[in-house]
Amino acid sequence: MINLNKQNINGGIRMKKVLSLIIAILVILGCFSVAMAAEETGDYYYMVSQTDNNILFINGTPIEFDPINSEVTPVKNEKGEIFVPVYMTVYCAGGYAHWEQETNSVFMIYNGETISFAIGSDEVKVGEETVKLSAATYAENYRTLVPIDFFETCLKATAEVDEETGTILIAFNTKVYAAG
């Protein structure tokens, strides 16, 4: 007799999510290998994750968005908008992010550009320009989440979401700045 308890069903659902993520990674890496070979400057970071999944694949290597708190994941809200934890995503692409408690703001440096925003705002200052996002940033589980268009609008990355699987792809082209 088959035992269909909640744990077995949840395990099967998790396995399907993991398998769909692995397949998505393989397809995406295959598509981008041609682009990577064609370009001669900069470092490339391809990040793949899924909504409600704490694992972030960076150029195929899995890491956790937050090793201390497994609840820090990309999320899809009730309006269908995708939000991604910003710190680890930017850090792994060669950027720097810092939260300032006194002003409830995030400051970043990415590709030589200074980026800042207040948590709860849909406006981001990129260099001297102010850009508007599709939704306001917010904090959850002591981490800052930004709407998916933040990466395209503010960091000039490519960001795509497969609505069927909840798979998120963010492709960065990070410039390398030499010291001195």
C-alpha cells in the first residue's frame, strides 16, 4: 500500500522544484555559453533561483541567500510581483551593499556606480539620477528585498522570470576595476 502522508507529498513537490531548477540552469547555461565566449571584457555572473527557495546558483555553484535564516528567499507577492533579496545577489556579482539602520536605507557600489534607496520606497538613486521601480522595496526577515526590475533598471543586468516554474535568472556583466 502507498503511504500518501503530508511529508511524502511535500517531499515530492520539493523534488519537482529542485529538478525544474536544475533543468532551467542547464538550459540557461547552454544559451549563455555562446555569449560568454563572444565577449572579451568583464566578469559574467549568471544567477538562478526560484521563488520560495533559499538556494541561489551563481555560475552553477549553489549558495544560500542567507545561511543563518533559510526563510530569506525570492518571493512572489499577491499581485504576482517577484522580489529578490538584494544583498547576496549584488555581493556575488562583485558589488557591495550596506544597510544603514539610522536612515533605514541601503547603499551600494556596483560597476563603479553608487546606488541608494530607502526601504519602503520605489525610488532609487543611481549616481546622480533618480529612477522609479515597479514596486517599493521592503524588508522581511531582516533582509532587503527589491522588485526584479531593480536589477535591469539600476544595475543594467538582464532579469527574467519563468512564471510556470518560478525560476529567476539574473545575468550580470560586471566591470573589473583595477586599484591604483
